[in-house]
Amino acid sequence: MFGAGVFTVFAPAAEAAGSWLLLGLVIAAVVAIANATSSAQLAAEYPESGGTYLYGRERLGEWWGFLAGWSFVIGKTASCAAMALTVAHYTAPESYRTAVAVVAVLAMTAANYCGVTRTAAVARVGVAIVLVALATLTVAAFSSPSAADAGTTAFDPYGVLQAAGLMFFAFAGYARLATMGEEVRDPSRTIPRAIGISLTVALATYGVVALAALHVLGPAGLAAADSPLADVAAASRWNEIAPLVRFGALAGALGALLALMAGIGRTSLAMARRGDLPRWVAAVHPRYRVPHRAELALAGVVIAVVLVADVRGAIGFSSFGVLLYYAVANAAAFTQQHAHRRYPRALQVIGLVGCVTLVATLPVASIGVGVVVLAVGVAYRLLNGRRRASR
């Protein structure tokens, strides 16, 4: 979760919500908490790879599982592009950003190819660097005078909800924990604990960083920022920390990209095993024990997205897919029996209603592209089902 989101998402969110950015963050957090409880509850009952793709199939039926899995794959593929573009925005001049983003994708694909142990080790180092950078930035920001436009802007409910939907992009990392049930010890205990702890730490951190960014840049300045937290650092009294913030963005975005690609590869593996993606995707490398064909195919698609999209567009499209994924998770958790229930059903209702509402208020372009890509997946499954039936 400490990846591109905290370094990029506050700019488009401030553009939508103005000074009411923090209210949007609270709404996104409430929906994320509800979704997290559903994911934790389901992961405890189904400690296998696949996440909500598996949960939807088991609890609601094959089509609901496919909807969740396809939404996850397309949403997280857009997230990968956003991560790579964040690396480029914080580290390279504008004319070199596309090339840098492509190199980032290729490097993380190579690391993932070597197995999950290296993925976890690199992620731990990345999180430590990010936390140091964010802590330093926060102290510098609150030691600086407030921005000239730091006052309150007009309240726009639609804009606040849109900001919440965009900022949900920054919270969505806990889904990847649930996709790795076959690769951790004692998954029914480990995965729910990991989800709860990581979400709590992320929420507290995002809240403090958002306050710091608004304090230094103000709503208008934050909305216009190209590299938001680097701009905060440059505008603070400690402007010499800007390189540290840029390095933190590099470490965080690369670490999150690494984990994202691992999660997508394993969901794709689960879908391919059941025929919802081409069967050749289900191949597992004999030495590294990773879904290597899924990883390579993903790298190709992410690079294609990087070549045609910008960071803000990738964030909106990612939120579309991920929110639909969690809508299915909440519906699946709602059907669980008492023996497997850890949280009240009211939380699943809040999560489901919240996901659907935030999807409906995303930028129109993100919704349009998302609907088209979702329809492509549905068409593929229908045609594939008919082909198998005719055989």
C-alpha cells in the first residue's frame, strides 16, 4: 500500500474535492475497512491462491467469480502502469519518462520471475525507505508556513465521492495478501492479521501526509502538482529534502509494482486453471515455482498501457476495476455461515454500497474505458464456453 498511491493520488483527489480532501480520505478509509474485513473473513475460510476470484466462485457462482477476477486483473494492470509512471514522474525529465517507466516494468518482471521470497525481501526494504521519507516530509511541512489558498473551498458532494473513489487506489494493496494463500505459513491466521495491521498503519500515514500536503500547497496547488510530495518538499522550509522524497517515491512505487505483479500473476493462474483465461497462462516455472507465462504476458500489457496513458487516467481506471472486485468480495462474505463469520454483516453491506457508489462517481472516462474492457472479458468467457460446449 505504500506505493504510488501516497505519492500521486492526492493531486487528482484535491482537484475533485478541493479543501474537502480529508473527508474523501475518510470515506475511502471506511469503505476500505469494510472491504478488508470481508477479505480477511473469506481468506480465513479459503486459504488458497486466487483471492475474490475464488471466493466469488465458491460463494456466489462461477460468473461472479469471473467478474471479480477479471476486474482485479484489469484494475491492477492499470495500477502497475500507474506505479511505473510514478517512478518516471519522480525520477526523470519529461522527455524520458516513458522509457524510464518501461525499464521499471521490465526490472520488476525479472525480480518476480525469481520467486516470492525475493519479492518479500525487496518490499520490506522499500517500505522502510518510504516511511523515513514520509516522516521527514511531514516534519518539514508542518514546520513551514501554510499556503496562501489554504482556506475552505465550496463543498461538492459529488467531488468528495469522486476523490474518495480515486484515493481508494492507495488503500487497495491488502487484496494482494489474499491472493497468496498457498505461499504463506498458517494462512487462515496470518492473512487476516496482515490485512488488519497493514490497513491501520496505511490509514494513519495517509491522513498525516494529506494534512501536510494541504498545509504547504493548499487545495489548488496540490491539484496542479505533477509530483505532489516532491512539490511539497520543494515548497517547505527544508527544500533540500526533495531528493529524499523522490527516492522514497522510487522505492515505494517499485516495491508496490513488484507486489502488484505477483498478485496479478497468481490470480491469473487461478483463472487459467479453471478456463476463465487461456490455459497456457497456468504454466508454473519448474524451478522458481511462479506463473511465469502470466508474468510475461502481464509485463507486455502494462508496457502497452504505459505507452498510451497518464498517471491520473491509470488511477481512475484502476479504481474502477478494484472497487468492482471488492463489491463481489463483500457480497461473498455476506453469505458466509456463522462458523466462518468474524465480523457483522452490516460491514459487508457498508462495503458493497460504498464500492458501487464510488464506482458511479469516478471520472466518466474511467467508467467508459472500464465498461468496455469488462465487456471484452465477458465476451471472451461466453465464446470460450460455447467453444468448449461444442467440443
